[in-house]
Amino acid sequence: MNSSYSAMLLDLDGTLVDSYPDAEQCWGEWAESVGVGDRFDLARYYGQKRHDIVRDLLPHLSEEEIAAHAEHVRLAEREYTSRVVALPGALRLLSALPPTRWAIVTSNDTEVAKARLTSAGLPVPEVLVSADDVGHPKPHPEGFLLAARRLGVAPSTALGVDDSPIGLAAARAAGMTALAVRFRHDDASLRDADAIADNVGDISVHLADDEIVVEITGGDLGHSNSPQYSRR
């Protein structure tokens, strides 16, 4: 396995942007309103679909009631974006990638994802696969597979970048090389990644022979299956 890829498919929250303060406020206010504030920890659920979070916390509700609560949080998350910021190096990385060679694969819906990108000053990609586009959330590979198809690349030639264990599992299940970035998960929970970088700021790319060559500084490049990333 070498350092050249046809495309880069990136998670959003925790990978390109830090939306945690706003998301924590949205979810915290909701959790208090339904009486589960004392046992709610967003870190436990980060990267999961809203319906699944509500269902786990309030398993006695009907699917219609779960959907109503999830929609309430979704609308709040569209409004709570004032503290969303780009993570270090995110803009530099995206600016170096050709528009047809990268995509975002997120568990959020499209409107929330675009609102967070705009708040963070990051470009909205030509291919953005969100919860609106798939029937199966991460760790199912559907999102990554759909993004690769829309980019017109073979999944096995692409690089998936994610900060969460479920996202990395989804990229691996899609047949991609999986690169983890550290955010709110410890290295033990990222053990299924092919390699770990401290953040996207440690990822540099350039084009060579129509391929994206990936170089990484910092992190643990000999992690797991040890792909031969270039290291500067």
C-alpha cells in the first residue's frame, strides 16, 4: 500500500471543524428538557445519527416520537453555529485538493453540515454525503461508498479520514485506507485505523501523475496495518 490515492473522503465534525461546544449546548438543553441530563454525555455519541441517540436515551418512545425529538435537535443545530471553528490546517488542506478529488462524508444532515462549514470559513464540496443521502449510518460503509461513486473513483483507491472509531470502521468496510485524526478519542479506540495523525494540519498533499500524494508529520504512522505514508 503506497501513499498515492485517487481521492480523499473526509468526515466533518472533529475532523475538519470543531462543532463540539455548539453541539453540546444543543444536546445538553434537549437532554435536560426530557429528564436525561444527568446521564447524558455527548462524547459517547459523537458521530452517531440523532435518531439513534434519542432511541438509546429514550427507548420507550415510539418511532414517531423519536423522530420528533431528533428533528427538534436538528433545527437547533442549524441555528447553533456561532462557535464552530475550522480545525488547524483544515482550510490549507482543502485548498490544496482539486474540487473533484475530495468529498465530505458526515452523519449530520446537509443543512447542518453546510451551516457549520460556512461558520468555519471552509468551502462546501461538490460532493457532500450526509445523513439525508443514506439509509445506514456509520459504521456502515454506505456513505463512503456513495461518495466514492459520486467522485467516480474506486473505493480501494481512496483515503478515508475520520476522528471517530465508527467512521474509521466505515471507511475500512468500504475498502479504503483509513487515516485517523485525534480529536476526542484516545488512541486505543482508534486502533483499527491504518495510521493516526495528530490533526488534519499534519496532512499535506500534492498531485503527481494524477494521484494525490499524502504526506504526514507527527502522529503514529506505524499504527495498525502500517501503510507506507510518506513522512516529511
